Amino acid sequence: MPVATSAPRTLYDKVFDDHLVYSGEGDTLIYIDRHLVHEVTSPQAFEGLRNAKRPVRRPDCTLATVDHNIPTSSRKSFKNIDTFIAEPDSRAQVGALEHNVKEFGLTYFGMGDRRQGIVHIIGPEQGFTLPGTTVVCGDSHTSTHGAFGALAFGIGTSEVEHVLATQTLPQKKSKNMRINVEGELPQGCNSKDIVLHIIGLIGTAGGNGAVIEFSGSTIRALSMEARMSICNMSIEGGARAGMIAPDEITFKYLEGRPLAPRKDNGEWDRAVEYWKTLSSDPGAHYDVEVEIRAEDIAPTITWGTSPQDTVAITGVVPNPADAKDPIRKAGMERALEYMGLQAGEVMEKVKIDKAFLGSCTNGRIEDLRSAAQVIASRGKDAKVAEGIYAMVVPGSGLVKQQAEAEGIDVIFKKAGFDWREAGCSMCLGMNPDQLSPQERCASTSNRNFEGRQGAGGRTHLMSPAMVAAAALTGYLTDVRKVLGDDVAEHPDIKITQASEYFDVAKAAPNPIAQDTLNGDNNSALPEEVEPASAGLPKFTVLKGIAIPLSIPNVDTDMIIPKQFLKTLERTGLGKAAFFERRFNAKTGEENPDFVFNREPFRNGKILVNTGANFGCGSSREHAPWALNDFGIRCVLAPSFADIFYNNCFKNGMLPLVLPQDQLETLHADALTGQELEIDLENKVINRPNGQGSIPFNVDDFRRHCLINGLDDIGLTLQHRAEIEKFESRRSATWPWLDGLGYAKQGGKVPTGPVSPPKKQKMDW
Ligand SMILES: CC(C)[C@H](C(=O)O)[C@@H](O)C(=O)O
Ligand code: SF4
């Protein structure tokens, strides 16, 4: 259903336009084709549905799995989660999802299913992720799926509930940004080096408010898996999403995947014809353009506690004294102290304790192959360096199975790597895989925030090949030195194509897809038009103590660390807000220097931060929940990360963007301990003692919703007719997106121990 317009459009414009359900005064609704669900960000969303007696609108477009909380120890004796998951909160969260998928009739890849894995690995692997679709998940790295030319972005838990209930989301159009990478990559570099290099250049706020399209000859030459690693980390560059135009490499990757359009009914050809239209038109407008030469990229790692703290492996730790901005200088000093590094230290002389190969960035088969190749290049006796613990965590059960079929596991095991089961694992350590304080890790994951892999743990981000090199030498290492000139594929590794391995070309038509092709799950929806429900506390005038802060890039791991994400509630998280800064890790006592612990700020209702990019990183809605529970209803900052910004509004909170000079003024006011007044009706901030007012801007529609306490789901369901109309058009234009087989499989997925790997076609 192309939109009639002659202006050249970007890939993002096209996918956005193709999903418009409704566009009214201030609220634009887009349709969501694919919804991935995991255990951390969904319990409160299902609870919301249950309370409102709402069904899941499109179970056939929804796929659930468990990934964050699950242990990665051997599942040979796995019977059920109750006996397998020792940690009670993790068990409860996984248990809640198992209960919810049954109650709402969703397809679920549980721990007994070989298809279980990290959400962002299993979507593409199954062909659930398709070009030109909109893909969401309560997880910031949903950006991964943009590698297929999908518009894919992370959402908070309230939005998860919104999508479950309505299959739509209110969306503002983002800016268009293009990052063009041209030329041939130098030896020893791969897509992780490209994306770390990019984030080092643009910074973690560089993509704020934008969807990044990655283009150029370097990107076009990459495999799908390498493209996924790049789009995965667009969120680390602050972007709403990352996208790459689909091409023959994309089509080849998808062909024959279990949930890709089928050939026998002609849908594959129709789909490819449509997918071929999904590239930016010549002359399309980009608000921001960045040009990068591949030859400038070196094997890259991080030295600090933000993904933008990058340096070439051949480099040295930077000196905070060289930073012009005082906030940046203070941030660098803190990062160096946390990381236990000195300015000027040679990166290659830094010793590690652990090596982690896995995560949604680099837990795919090609990542494992690339690390195994480094090990194999050192000969059959290559071993992990003395005293180093190295682990490999495949991104899904199928990646593990394929690696075992290729013999890669043997290379790892012989070298002394621990070969684990699929999950998020030490990327974030919600399960038992964690760093101890001060332990240093060479990691293929995507975030190096303080405490990310374990309280006090020190993370250096890098490519799988570089992690393998570090594991072998015990130091951060330039992989080129380990490989020498021998970077060709190693004879010990027999590489099979995914399609060959899955044997999908020969597989019978997918029985799941046939089973539910006409799956219409809308019958349970109430007939009458819903009134706009006023479910949130109204925000009109807020008067209160303002808490002064000056921290740039406040990430949501800092606002609330992982151990508090295991809750099934939205409330009670006030104590967790800024936990690691507020409390002494050893004694548990309050840190008297931190502003949240000082009078009168303990009772603050407003947060004034002069540092930019507040709320970056993860999509956890637990961040605004924690601030809200602490008592904070309004956050003022120079800029916000998109997901956090949206999450605030969903909870009746007001995030306000103000210019730096006004923030400095309000910060100074806050330091005096006097009250500020946020008058949303009149769009002004009244300073203490009649010192005047500062006007602000906020989107009219959002303001209207806050003032009236309007709940988005109720508002959206007023557009039921438009949603239904869109769905009929979607069925006619893109029939392969309907009834893709999940609706009726909810209760039937295999449970029990994971089957031993077999070189045979899969069971779908
Ligand atoms: C748990 C989830 C909300 C979070 C995210 O959104 O990124 C997690 O996956 C992470 O990597 O921190
Ligand atoms: S970033 Fe880490 S924790 Fe988050 S989804 Fe990816 S693997 Fe899981």
C-alpha cells in the first residue's frame, strides 16, 4: 500500500509510511508486524492486560522466549524451571512468562526447546524478522533486526502492553541519519570494529532522535550476521533504530527459514519483489550524514565505562587532562578509577581475568567461527592463558547445535574454554554468570557501563576474534599479531551454510505455518469502542525540591542495576534508584556524598541534570519506575535517550529538554534546596522567590495526555476501525505476515531435555 508521494524517500520513510494506521492531531499510530517477548520486560504488561480483561490481539505475530535470567549450565538433566533455576526471583520471572504464554496462547521457546535463545538471535534465525516489517521488543537491542531493512526498535513495558493489546504503537517520526562506510576493511577487523569505531566517532548521543541507515560498499559486503552486529549497537550510538537496505545477501539468508514466506504458494516471489523496493531513493533527504572510510578502522576496543570510550588496540588509555569539557573530564577520571587504568597506559599491556564470547551482538555462528579460527590458527595445542576463565555462550540452542555439528565446540573445549548453553549470560549477569569486583573481562557484548557484568566488574568491549586473542594471551591483544598473516579460513573448521545445515530447502512445507495461515485472533476483542481511559495520575502543576546532578550519559543501568529487574511489580523500586552510587557496595550503608542521600534532596520531586543524554542504554522501564517511586515526577536535562523519554510519559512523568544555560540556572537554584514549580498547563518553570520563569516546550498531544492522565491504550482502541482496516489491507498486500504459525502452537512446544545435536532437519 504505497503512499502517494513523489518526493524521494529514505528506507526508513518507506517502512514508516507503509505502517501508518492513523495520523491525527499529534498522535500517529503505526502497525507492528512482529513482537518478540522475553521474561524481564513482560510480566507487568501481561498483568495490565489481565486487569483490563484484554486479550493479545495478534498471537500469530508474537513470539516469546526466555534469555536474560536463565542459567547457562548444562541442560542435560533439565526437567523444568522449578528444579533448574536456583535463584528464586529469576525462577519467578521465567515462571511468570511460562504462565502468561499459556494463558494468552502465545508461542514460546522455553528452556527445553532447541530454538530457545536470545530474542534478537532467534527472530532472524526463524525468519520471524523480515524486510520491510516493524519489529518491537521490550529490549533496547531490538535495533538488531534493522539489518533486514526492518524498522526495529526497543520499547518499555507499558509499550509492550500496548502492542500486545492493540498491535500498534503511537510513534513520532524520527530524523533520518545516514552513516556511509566505503572501502575495504583492513585485516583483522570486522563489523564489531566498524560499529565501535562509529560510536567512538559520533558518541553515545550521536544518533539521538534519529534512525540510522548504514550504507556504502563496506556494509554491502558484509554478511547478514555481521550487519546484525552493527544494527544491534545502533542503540549504543543513541539511535532509535538502525537499518540496512535488504539485498540479495538478505534474501539468501532468509530463503527457506521456517517462518519466511513460502515458495509453494507464490508468496516468496511476491515478497522479494516488494523487498527489492526497500532502498532509499536517489536524492532522499537525510538530516545528518556521516562518511567513514573503512581503511581508517583498526581493531577497536573500549577503555572506559561508556561504549563511546573507544581506542585502537594499538593505542593508549587517553588522558582526562586533554578533555576540554569539565563534565567530560570528570567522567573520564571516574571511568579510569573504576577501570583501574592510568592515562597513557598501553592497551596491549592490560591484563584480563575473564573472556566472554556471546550476547545478542556476537553470539551467532559466524562470531563463534571467527573466534575459533583465531584459536585454531595457533595450532592444536593452543590454550587459554594460565589463570584466565574463558566462556562461550552461543546465542541460541540452534547456534550451539550448529557449532557442535561443525566441530567448533571441540576447538573451544580443547583450548580450555567453557562451552555453555544459550542465553544472555555475562552480557548483563542477571543469571549466575557475573564478574567479581575488579575482575577485568574481554567481552563481545555491547555495554561496558559500571557494574554491567557484575558489581565492580571491568568490561572491555571488542570483537569475537579479539576476545579469543585476549583469552589466549591473557592480555588485551591485537588479533593481527595472533593470526600473523594466516587470516584465511582455517582447514580445521568445516563451515556449513545455514541453509545447508538446516536442510530447509528440502524440508516439507512448514506445518506450523499451514496450521494457522488463516489465524484471525481478533474475535475476542470487545465490540464497543473504548472510551479514552484516564488511568494515570494527572500532571498539572508540580512544586517541589529539585535534585541537582551533573552527570553526562546517565545510563539506565546506573539508574537501576540489573538485580532489581527481576521484579514482577512496577512499584517498590525507589530504594533501587541510583543504587550503586547511593549505597556502599561492601557495607550496604548510604554514601553520604551522593545527592540523593542528602537533605532536603531525599524528598526531591524534580531532577535537574546538566549532563546530556539522560537515560541512555537499556529499555528498562524500571528506570522511570524507580525514579517515580523515589518521588521524582519530572526530569530536566539537555537531552534524553528516546526509549527512556517515552517511558516517562507512559508513567505520568514529564521529561523536559532545556538549553544548557537554563539548566545551569535551575541547577544553581536546586543547590539552594528551594522548591521549583513546573507548570505544565502554562508551559513554564517558576524559579524560587519570584526570580522569574523559564518557558519550555513539550509536544501538545503528550501534554494533553499528561494533564488529563490519559492512558494510551484506551486512546488507541478508539481507532479500532482504522486498525482493522489496516489489517485487511496488510493481509491483501503482504499475506506472508499473517498467521505465521505461532497462534496455535502455544501449548504444544516441546518441553523436557534438549535433544542431543543431530545433523538432520529441524522439527518444524
Ligand atoms: C532487560 C532489558 C530491558 C535490557 C535492554 O533493554 O537492553 C537488557 O537486555 C540489557 O541489555 O540491558
Ligand atoms: S544486550 Fe545482553 S542482556 Fe540485553 S538482550 Fe542482548 S544479550 Fe541480552
